[in-house]
Amino acid sequence: MKPSDIQALIEAGLPACSAQVRSDDDVHYEAVIVSPAFAGKRPLQRHQMVYEILGARMGDEIHALSIRALTPEEQARRLHD
């Protein structure tokens, strides 16, 4: 599965979301996902939201996915640090 396909799925599944997905082998992926939907959620809850969107692809087409899930405010602080 191409990173752009995963990016499109995530962005379609989360409101006002921006996702960047990369992979060196199209099996192991890294994603930075920014969405206001993550506000008030713990990291585990954020990851579960992403896993729910990707569904059965997790563990099949997507062998491993490293997720950094941020709110827009967290992303802005990250960029200014």
C-alpha cells in the first residue's frame, strides 16, 4: 500500500485532518497526523481513532504504523520549539 493511499484514508476519516505518511518499503509506515478531533484525548485514544479508520488493513497491508497524533495547537508548539 502506498503512503499516499494511507494518507487519503486518514484524511477522509478524521475531520479537518492533515496527515503526512512515509515509508521506505510500503509495509512499515510513519505518520504525523494533525486534527482538532484529538483534543482532550490521550495518546492511546488517538491511536485507536486512527486504527479504526484503517480497519482490517492494519496487520495486513499495513504491517507496522508509527503514529504521532497531534492537535493543531500541539503541532504549532512543536514547530516553534
